[in-house]
Amino acid sequence: MASDGSPVRDAREKQKQKRKKADRSRSDVEETDAQVEIERLTAAGHAALQSGDNNAALRSFRSALKAATKLREKRLQRTCALNLGAAYVEAGEPQKGLDVLSRAQPGERGERIADLQFNLATAHEALGEQTQAAHRYLQAAQLYRSQGDAAAEGDTCVRLARCHLQRKEWDEAAVSFRRAAESYKTAGNTPAAALALKDAGKHMLQSGRNATDDIISVLTDSLEMSANISDQETLGKLLNDVGLSFSQMRLFSEASECYEQALPLVASKPHRLAVVLQNLGAVHNTLGQYQQAVRFHREAAALHGSLGSRGAQGRCFSNLGFALVEMDELEEAWESYIHAQQAFRDTDDASGQWQACEGLGGIKLQMRDPEKAAVYYKDALRLLCKCQDVSSSVQERLVSKLSEALQQKLLLQQRAAATHRTVPERHHNRRLPRSMAVQSEVQQWRREMPNGAVDGEIPATDGKRHNESIMSSESRPRQEQEQADHHNALPEANRNLNNTYDKAELHQQNFPSESSGHGDLSAESMKPRPVQMNGTHPLVRSTVTPPLTQHDSDEATPLTRRLKSRFCTVM
């Protein structure tokens, strides 16, 4: 009989230990194989995302997560969950992505926590939950900073700024853009820093609560850093945007310089070239440089016409009409305003139509045809009632011009009648009857006005979009005084600046060409969605308001790219 320490028992123990070791080896091999498979599935998911195949990416990341749940490594499971949640957001299913990402959060601070917070923020942003998104982006930015990842911090601050823009928190957005610029500068990405500062200055101006010197300093820094931008299209956009900001601040010489520098950079992009030409012409109008302005207006109108941007073409014709009036070229100005009026009719743009009618009325008044001038002013007032965000001073000005036209009309009638009277009759008191007759006609017109615009009142609005036209010498000083605040207004000559640099006007429809006396200006056009930038409306509307409706997939910087999540490998 064998004892407890017999060779047989020892042999059994050795065999048992050998089997355990073999089992562990097989388990290690299986786990290693599983990790290799997860690596393969993760790489396949990334490749599918790059090719735009979101469904294939989801299949790969789901399989990777399923394989990871069979392993002991919790960090690997969280990584796979992060990728799957991010893929759901990329595929347009943010709620599913948020659910998966919420399960991926570790109990303690993990290595990839910053990316996880970023992706959670992206999901909330896609769901329209801007408050939660802003909170997550702020956490992610702080974590990226603690990790020394300045580039990721910059990207995150840009996304945080967009959340503030959605909530119309202009000051907070400007602060986030400035922080993004600092991060990009630290990361050595001065082109992105320049673009971030450009947006910071734009929204500092939009808030109306920042000192002018501070805004100028930010915009100047942006221009200085832009010297490192090698991509011509990106640089051209920055110069145009900074020019718009300078225009709103009444720094027209600086704005003109920006547009001039942008011209050769956008020469290969007809739409962008048309926008810069339009803005350059508008600024020259304000500077009183009408000869130069006319050339830019005509070139811009021709380009917009060839591109089918009918609304923009109409605004160029309107700008051209203004410049020609200032040059006393009334016949050509008349033709330009007629073209503008037709373009605005084609695009159902009531705002543009009343402005064109006011210009036509002013020309007829100078041509000593007050009867037709009165007709145009009445048309302008009727069209004005269809517009929103119009200040009451606009209607008051038009009513004043209508009264002036009616007074001139009555005076001419009385002079014609006076030729058949005796001298004493001709010098009889005419002032009281004329004033009473004009007042009676204006009151009759007011009673006929639609939409409750009776007794000279229009529905209360808070904007000043349309406060520009040809102005009589009597009304000009008052109007210029109304436009003293550069945060809200611009000189009337500087109307119709264009902020559609990134995209041409949308929803275009063909319209027949109008007969024209300008053979070099294309009237072939389409019906676009009106995008009006008037001289008295803030020029720096955010390109991300709403931030998810104007994506430019070809943008080269992180400041304008569409919503993207962050992915990671499993290594």
C-alpha cells in the first residue's frame, strides 16, 4: 500500500497542476485571440467610418463590444463601448449613442475619460440638449488641458462655443472661442487660432457689451496670425469675415483693405468672388468712392446672375442704383433699381422690393415727377407692412417722403392752374390749402393700409433691417443720427453686404430673363432663398446659428467642420 507521500500521489498532483497550467494557457491563448479579433473589428469599424459606411462601422463595433464582454478586462469593454456609442452618434442615432456611452463611464478617472466626456457632449448636442452638452464639453476641455492635449482642448472649446451660440449667449461664445485660440496657439496651430479669434471678435461685436478697442485687438490678432494660413480659400474666408466685422464697426477703410486682399484668393471660386466684390462695392459706397463702387457692383451683379443667385444679384443692382444716384446718373440709376425690383419680385423678397421702390421714388422726385414718386412711396409702404423686424423710423421716413412728393405734386398743379388766373389770384394764400390737401390724402392712404397699419402705425418690431435708401437732403442728418450706434447700424450707403460666403443661396428655381439695357449684366437667374444683409442690421450673424444646418465638408479647419465624435483604439 502506498503512503501519502508515495510516488503515485505525487504523480497525480503533478498531472493536476499540469492540467491547470494547460487550461490557463488555453484561456490566455483564447483571450489573446479575442483581443486580436477585437483589434481587427475595431480597425474595420474605423475603416468603415472613413469610407462613410456607418452601418458597417456599427456592425464592427457591436461585434467588438460583444467579444469584449466575454473578457475580464473592464477597460477594454469601456473602450469598445465608447467606440460603439460614438458610432451611433455618427450614424445619426444620438439617443442610442448616449445610452451606450452612459454605460461606458468608469467608476474612477480613466485614461480615456476626456474622450468619453467629449462624446457624451456630442450626443447631447445632437439631441438639442445644449445645456448638458456645454457642461460635458467644459469637463472634456478641462481634462484635455490636464493631460496636456492643447489641440483637443481647442477643438472642444470650439464645440462649447457653438453650444453657447445655440442659446444666444454671445459673450460666453466669444470667451470659448478665445480660449480655443489660446489652445491652438499652444499646440502650434496658428491657422486655427486665427480663425477662432475671428469668430471671437465677431461675437464680441454681436453681444454689444465689449469695448471697441478690445474687439479691434482680437480682430487684429486674427489678421496677424492669418499670415500662417497657407490654404487660400480659408484665408479668403477669414479676410471676408473680418471685413464684415470692420464694416459693422464703421472701420470702412480697414474693411476695404480686407476685401481687397481677399479678391485674388477667391478668384477661382465664382460665388465667393461675387460675395467679396459685392461687399467691396458696398464699402466703397460708404466711403463715397462711387466710381470704384460702380465697377464692383457691376462685376458682382454679373457673377451672381451667371450663378443663378437672383436675390444677391438684386441687391447688387440696388447698391449700383445708389452709387449712380450719388453720381447724378439718374437714368442709369433708374434702370438699376428697375432690375433690382424685378429680382426681388422673382425671389418674393418684400424687403428688397420696398427698398427698390423707395429708390425709384427718390429718382422720380429728383426728376420733378412727384406724382410717380408718390406712387412708388405708397408701394414701398404697402410692401413694408409685409416685413418683420422693421423699425418704426423706416415707416416715418417713407411717410415723410410721401408727404413731400404730394406737396410737390399739389404745388405743380396749383402753378399750372395759376397761369389761368389774374395776378392777385396767383398770389393768394396757397400754403394752408396745400397742407390741408396733402394731410387729407395721406390720412386717406393710411386708412387703406393693410395689416392694421393705420394712422402711421405698424406692428411693433425690434429690428432695423431695412433702414436704408436714397435719402433727401432734409432727412439725411436725422437718419445718420439714428445710426450712431455701430453695434446696431450702418450708414445707408453700406446696405446689402453679403454674408453668404460659404454657400450660395439655396432653393433655386429658373426664371425667364428680364429685358435690360445692360448687355454685360446677366439677367438669367434662379429663385433663391433671400439672404438679406442690410446696412442697418448686424452684419456678423453666426455661421453656426443654427450650428448644424450649414455644414461645409470641405473646410480645412476644425472651426467649421460638422459634428464629429472621438474614437480610440484598444491598444
